[in-house]
Amino acid sequence: GMLYAGFTFSLRDFDQIHHEYPIPDLFDYSLTQGRDIFQLARQCCDGESRGMESLFHELIQCGVPMDDNAPTVSGKTWRERLAAGGLSLPANSVTDNPIILSSPRRPFSGVDVLTGDFFETAVVKISGMSTPQLNEFDRKAAFTLYFENEEAANRSLLDPQLLESLKSSRRFAREDLVAVLRHNAPTDCDRLIDTSYDELFDAMADGGALKLAVVIAGQGPEAFGMPEMYTPMQHINANRKLKKLVTVISDGRYSGVTFGAAVGHMTPEAYRGGGLLYLQTGDLLYLGLRERQIRFLNPQLLREGGDVVTSGFRDIPTTRKILGQKRMARMRERRRRITSCNRLSGHTDAAHGVVPLEVYEEAVLDYRDQAARMADNELKGVTKH
């Protein structure tokens, strides 16, 4: 939106603003519990809520800088609309099944921008994760399950024997299982370290220590039009066991309906030679969600109890060059399944809005300068009044 309006803007600009002015979590939204947009519309029609005016009011009450002098579609400014809001303006005027809250559930919401050693930027939707779920995945080591496209991932995630197959095929080395257990659940290590492979695997899966990073590559803007990764997330969320084990990582897209541990919009995309192209099943990743990073782990260092921040990715593109070339050939073939106009060639990457290059090149305005001018004009207007 900023780029189409002519302003220079990137994901890093968004991330800077997001952390300078964090937005508290004021939504208790749930499709399954009747707290949805339809219910909010009923509350507005019944005079219990003012909808967006109530939200604007509560954001101001939480200290979030809001431009209440901005015009709205009603022909009035937000300030004028809030002044006429009446008793139904505060969110706590809704007593039955409130969707907008007057007391935030937590002091942050929205999305965070991640960086890492095998990619430049990615986005994790923290608003789609409850705090316990965020805690469950944060600062954890995870085994990679690699898929070259969404269809392959969906087939695997729908397989009720997925975990059993991983166990029986010994896809993960026992010493790596022990290393992950020691990192993710150190208090269980003494109890499980001498058990058989099957017992160790089952105990880690049942207890949540076995974290899996389902990597879905080849879904980026240029490779496949950047489709939404809603379906694989639904398969995970519908599975009681996988839901507490799996993070999805993709160069595909996520939207407002996604919930769960989802990382997307990864750049560079696999089709552009990004690190996603070279990952494979069995690789170990460090998920530092609150640290806003994901890193490729050196398995030997993890086994030795070493520093998880130390990167093990530097030589991977070289040692797996042939693997990358084969995957690239399959991605080029797969692109033929979608029309050329949906491949989003000649566009920027996900870190720069996925907009046509012409739009990006013509976006030359400095939003900081414009914001400073607006603030100065607002101050002059208040002083004059």
C-alpha cells in the first residue's frame, strides 16, 4: 500500500515502526466460538459497539499514536466521530461475547519480521499464536521435513501414519534426537536417554519435545504466484498431535485467517536460489521466535551441547549444489501449471511488497518527511486554535 502510494517502504521499515509502537492485542476473535465479524456487526446494529470507532478509541486509551485528525469515509475526521460515539464507544460496553477488548490480552500483536543465516527476511504471524503456543515453539530446535511444493506437503500432513513412518524409517539419527531432547526438554533427558529409539521418539512426540519444521519451498511469487499456505496449516491444526509439534516455514503467503505456528514470505524465495532451496529432511533449525531469528544448526555442535547461534549453513549451498539444480529444474517445469500472468515475474520480492517493478521504481517519497510535515501542521493548527 505504501509503495502504490508512492512512498519508499520495505519490510524492515514496517518492522522498525512495529517495534517502536507495539500494538496491544485487542481482539478476542474466534470463528469456532461465535466471535467473528458477523457477531461484531450484530453488536454494532444493537448499539452495543461502535466497531472501528471502538477499536480506534481503545488503541488511543492504550497509548498507541493515532492520527485522529485523519478523514474517514463518513466525511468526518476520527476525532469528530469519536466525540459523537456516546456510551457505546468503550469496548467494555459489550458484556456478552466481546470481540474488541478494553483490556489487552497481551502487549503485542500482528507479525514479526525474522532474519536468519539461510535467508534474509521472513514473517511470523504472532497474532495467530496463543502465548502458550508461542512459548511452546520459542527457542526450540526442530527437525526439518522438506517438501518441494504444497501438494507434497498436504499429502504427507494428511497421512495419519506420518509420525509412525518417520519413526520406523529412522529419518532422524538417534544422537540428534537426544541432542534435541537435551535442548528442548532438558529435565526429561536423564529419564529417556537410555531408552530404545522407538521409546525415545514416542516420548518426545507425546511430550512435545519433538519439534518439526515443515518446510514448503517453491511457493514464492516468481515460482508459483505466492499462494496462501492456508491448507497445510489447517491440516496441522486439525491434528491434535501435530499441532503442538509442527511449524510451517515457506516462501509462500499467509493471510489473516491463518493461525498456528506459521512462518512465511521468506526471501530470497527458493526459485531465486534462497537457502530454502538447499534444506532437506533431517536438517536441524533453531526457532528463536522472540529473538526474531531462525538459524541452521550444526548438528555436531548441538550434540556436544554447543551454542545454537553458531551457523552451520555456510557450506551447504556448495555441498548440495546438484540437489539445488535438480530442484530448480522441477520448479521450472511446475511453473507451467499456472498462467504466465500469475507467476509474478517482473515484481519485487516479499520483503518489498511483491509489486510490479515500475511501481517500486516510482515510489520515491520519504514517508518520514511526510509524517514530520503532517505533525508540524497539526501542531500549528492546535496552537493557532
